[in-house]
Amino acid sequence: MHTYSLKVAGLQRELPICKVTDDLHIGAFICFGDAELTVACAKAMLDLLEPDSYDYLFTAEAKSIPLIHEMARQSGAKKYFIARKGQKVYMPNPIHVEDKSITTVGTQRLFLGSDDAALIRGKRIVLMDDVISTGGSLLAMEHLVELAGGTVVDRIAVLAEGAAAQRKDIKFLAPLPVFNADGTIK
């Protein structure tokens, strides 16, 4: 298996290169189970933000959950929001949007309960993710925040994959290239 050597938040990791399509392979960046990486990336991401420039952090499940939790812990935030990929019975009158992501097959829906939406209304929200690639998940989260009545004031990620590294509307810790089947950078 091919790997890509990545340095992010002062740490070195070997990312397995995984097939998405015949023409697209990506470096799999996974924080699950890597406490050292999660803590370091959370701190570095918080350093990208002005402390009083936002009210809440917001992400979509699932891979970025350890990061948002650690960011909240380090910053002293008492609340953060997670857009769920399915409607849950405990969500009163949920709002939702649809999303297409390169790492999820088909269209996914993101849900937010009206109780969380009420807390977001009128607030400044930072969208965060582990990896931004096509921007589909980010756009869906932005629409969900807008539906809830909040204002997105910043967008941050650990990595910007492929062309996303050229975007001016996001902040990220490191670029991540996309790959050919043989492991070479596209």
C-alpha cells in the first residue's frame, strides 16, 4: 500500500493512500484513536481563530467529532454543535440540508434539532472540519447554520485537500495533495 508522509501541527504521520475512484486517490487522514494528533491539531486550529470572534464551533459528524470536542475543551467552550447524518428521535422538529461528499457514497442529509437551532440563532459560528476537499460538506453546514439563523464567520480545517488549498475563504493547517493510483501526486 502506498502512503503519504504528512507533517501537521508539529507531528509526522504516514497516511495510507486510498482509492475513491479509478482516477482519484486520497491520503486518509483519521484522528480517531490518535489522541496526540487530535490534541495538537485542536490547539493549532484554535490558534487560527481570534478568541472573541465567534460564539460557537460547528461541525458535521463523524470524523471531526474528536477535534471539535478537544477544541471546546481547550478553549473552555461549554457548548458546540454537530450536524447529524440522520434524524434522531431526541431531535425536536429537526431542520436538514443535503450534502455530497467524496468520501461518502451518495447524497447524505445533515440534521440539526430545533433546540440547537434556537441556540445558534443570531450567533457567530465557526465551521470546522478535519479535511476540506470539494467543500460540499462545508457548504451544507453553512446552509444549516443559515437555516438556523446563525452567521458563519469563519471556516477552518486541519487539511485542505487538492484544489481546496487554493481557496481564500478557509483557514487550514496544511495542504494535502490528491494522488494517482501509483501513489504519485496528481
